[in-house]
Amino acid sequence: MLDIDRRAFIASLGGAAVVKLMDHESRADALEDYSIEQLDEAVAQSQGQQPHPTVAQLEELIETRTTRRGVGSLFVGRGGQNVRKLKPIPPKATLQDFFELRFAPANHVLQSATRALKTGMSEEVILACLLHDTVQSLIKVDHGWWGAQLFEPYVPAKTTFAIRYHQALRFYADSEAGYEYPELYYRTFGADYVPPPYIEATYKMVRKHKWYMEPRLVTVNDLYAFDSTAVVSIEPFIDIIGRHFKQPKEGLGHDNSPVAHMWRTLANPDSPL
């Protein structure tokens, strides 16, 4: 009988909060899919084969799906379900409104920021940890750059730098900083994945930068923020947001900033045009 690691399974779905939103049929389907993946890996290992898919195998799956892997989470249903109507965003929306109504459950970034807070990181890094993956509600491709752009008018320069470049640093271990290449990436990107030249060039640039540790610390707090039993809240970060997030008086999406359209897209993802 296949031995399923319950915590790993829940983490693969996005954490306990996400699982609670799934109906029983979706949970059963997800468990079956996960069991099949685990079985395939076990068989491959027993036969001396590679335990994770190759880049070519992942490429072959593209035309078997109804959505693309890089689609933001607001645009696809959770656990194979249909999308649901969203609660409207208030006219003068704040960052907290978006956390509650668009980024939720945001368990991963809240865990990341909680870890950064408990380990004494700077407030710029804590804020970067809190925000670093939230843009994935909009888009997943190059989310470091998209995320930095989304928040750049409102946060400190170090926070923007940390969000933008944590994406490239994820692919390069730094044992002194406590970061290892994640096992999950072998399944996500392929066992033989090699980062593209722009990622390699970005890593080399950031590695020499005076602010290298800011995005590196985001990767450290990113890697160890997938505890399915963790209970987290945005409450511990309200004061940090108040000190470092420049809330526009018109509300996010209505301040005529260069990124206002991105916030409007998050607010109204069902708009046809």
C-alpha cells in the first residue's frame, strides 16, 4: 500500500486553508491525482528511472490542459472547481482589503512574513515576505518582476528589490544563508531544468549587489513557509504596513499610478475588456 504523507499532500494543494474551500469530491480527486503521482515516482525509482518529470515531458502536457500553468489564481477555479463570484472591492481599497478579498487565504506569504518577523528580519524584508507571491493572483509568469512592479509606487526601495529578485535567486542555493534548491522544483520545472539566460544573468548581478541579502532572505523565508498546520494572520503586520506602505487616498486602482490598471484587474477579473 502506498504511504501518503498527509502534510506533504495538503501543502501541495496550497495549505489547509485552501483544502477547507474544496468540496469532498474535489478533495477525493486531488488525493487520487497525488496518489498516482506518488505511485509513478515510486515505480520509476524502483526501476532506476528519474523520479521527476523532464522538461520535455512537462512540455508534452501543455495541450492536455484547459488552462495554462502561468495563469493567475483568480482566473482559474480552485481544486478543479468552477470559478466563483467575488465580493466587490471597496471604492477606496486598501492593501488589507485586497488581502481579504483577492489574495486570501494568502497562507504561504503570511507564514513567510511570520517567520521573518520571528527571526528578527528588517521591516523591509518582512514586508517583502508578506507581498512576494501575492501577484500570483494576477499572473505567475515572472512573478518577481510583476510583483515588484505592482508594489513599487507604495513600498521602500529595498522591499521592491527583494520582491523583484527573489524569483531568480530561488534557483541558486546558498548554504551560508540557509537556502537549498527546493525538491518541489524538480516536479514543477523538470528534473533537468536549467534556468534561462536572463535568470542566470540576473542572479550574477544580484549576487554582487549591496542588497543581495534582501531577496536572499525572502527565498529563505519562502522555502520554509509551507506548514499545513500553521495558524497565521495579517494582524501582526498591520503596523509594518502602516509605516511602510504608502496607501493612496483615492484607493488602490484609482490613484492614476503606472500600476493602477493592475490593481483594477485584480479588483475586477471578470471584466470582459
